[in-house]
Amino acid sequence: MRRVFQEEVSLSVSREGNMFDTPGLVCMILWYVMLFHPLHADIQCMESDTQESPITNVSVDWRKMELSWESSRNFSEFRCIIMDRGTEYIDTEVDSPLCSFPLELHMLMHKGLTFVIEVPNTNISKQCSFLPGGMKGSAIENFFCVIYNIFLMNCTWQAGRDAPADTQYFLYWQQSRGEEDMECELYIQDENFRNVGCIFQNVSIGTEKAYFLVNGSSNNSLIQFYDEYIDLYKIEILTAPLNVTAHCTRDPMSCIIMWHPPLTSHVENTKCFQYEISIQNKDEPTEEKRLPHVRNDRYEFQNYNEKKRYTLKIRARGKNCLVSSNWGEWSEPIEFGKTMNFFSSITLFASLSSL
């Protein structure tokens, strides 16, 4: 038989955590994000038998991904489990009342989490579940972020379909586990002055996932929160390649096209990019050609005709590195050759990555 304890709790601003006292249960949650508006959740714990469990004072430190507790009996081994929907991690070799889970688990709080502490070869265990509360359908929807112009980031969302009319939302984020959390400083608002987005400046892209949390407040109801982890490099729109030039010669009849890689906040390796080169002329019918990859930031255009006028532009995407695989912005077109009257296009692909 299992005993169940449940209490409606409001998680407040404090980094030090909150204590929740229920019969036979003391639970401390240490949140790794600073929440200036409370989260609302049910904390529900179950014990394995009718006896009071020797496992008490369960504590979760989200910043370190550590689960700890106190035990009134001296056990030589514990088994810890953390679960969310479809994810489970088990540590079976813990000899003290402390379990450390990999930071890379990236479990989302708004989907609910479960913690289990067991004593092997006994019927002693304690299971605690974090169950987000609030009005159903009040959390934000369609959360989306994009990085552009190297250091700028926009995040947008839509209000929950069933959120009260007076609901206001607030965005907090961490660039990585080791950095401080920040609230949005420049909100984007709709016609009703509700926050529906945020503009961030001086954003740098790291190797860790960034964490975002949007919660809300209303005078009429508790508002559900939403959280998400994002690899920032995946949402970057690359700027255009720089210093695009075309130098043409008659003998041999060809043009050497050269450029510099796009600027980013986190990548210096020039072999991390793949390029698409678009050349338009005004005489031949429209056609597309894909040419072999190159290993450097230049390409030889051998179909050059000095009597024709060409337009050249280049864009980039990531290749085999932590760079967005989506095509970035086109460079400003440059022209070479002589002017004619009709357009056709040739699209060429070049890559700085190894074949």
C-alpha cells in the first residue's frame, strides 16, 4: 500500500528554494532559473508501505542536476531514477544520499518530472512527482527564436488559446548552465500591450543548449508556464559572405571568384561553411549547374564570355560544424562583363569542407 501526500505550491523568486511541509514529507526544490513571477505546481510524493519512510528532506538542485535526501537509517546503497515523458536515467551505484544526473538530460519542467529513490533489496522507496499547475490552455504556444546580424536574437510566441484576457507573460533565459539567468529587457507587445516576444542584444553562441522559460500572471487564474532548450547555433541566420570579387582574364578565358566567410560570434574555422554561388547572365536560356566542391574561398568560373554581362551573389550555410545548416543571407549582387537584354541563371555550389 502506498501513502500519497499532495500540496498545491507556488514556487517563488528565491534562489535558496522553498520548503514544503506535509505529513511525513519535507521537500525542497532549488530552481536553477530566477522566477520573478511564481510558478505553480503540485508536488506529490508516495511511499512504498504504511510505515513512515526513513527517506526524508528530498531536495533537487536543478543547477547541478543533483537529487539529495536524508535517511534515518544507515543504508549502504541507494538507487535513483529521474523520469520525464519518454526519458529515464538510472544510477544504481550510489553509496550516499546524493545522486548526480548528467546535465545533458535537458528535461523540461512544463511536461512534468518524476524522481524515485529506492533502497535495493528492500521495499523502501520514495517517489516524488513535479506536476505543473495552472489553467489548462493558458501557457504560451508556438515559441520560436532566431539569431540574426551576428549578435541579435528575437523570440516570439502566441498567448495560450484559453488564457484570460488580462494574462501577461514574462521570458527568462540562460545561455548556459554556468551563466546567470536573465529576464527579457525589451519585450514585443501586441495591440493589447501583452508581451508576445522579446529582442535580445549582444547574444553569443556557445556549445551548450540555452534554456528559456516563459511564465505568466493573471488576476483571474493561475497561468501555466512553458520551458524549452535550444541549440543557439541551429537558429542563427548566417550573414552574407564578405568581400565578394570576380577577377576575369582573356587568356585563359575565365574569372576567379573570391570571398571571405560570413561573420559569426563563435566560429573561426573557415572549413565550417558551404557556399551557394548564383551567376546570372542575359543571353542564354535559364539553366542550373552544380559544380564540384572546392576546398578554399575561391572558385574559377570557366564559362565566362567577355561579351556578356553577369550578376554574382553568394550565400553560406554550416557544414560539419556547430553552424546552422540553413542557407543564410545572400551577398549584395556584383556585376561583371558587358550589358545585354535578357536574363538567365546558373546556380553553382562550392564548399570549403573536406570532400
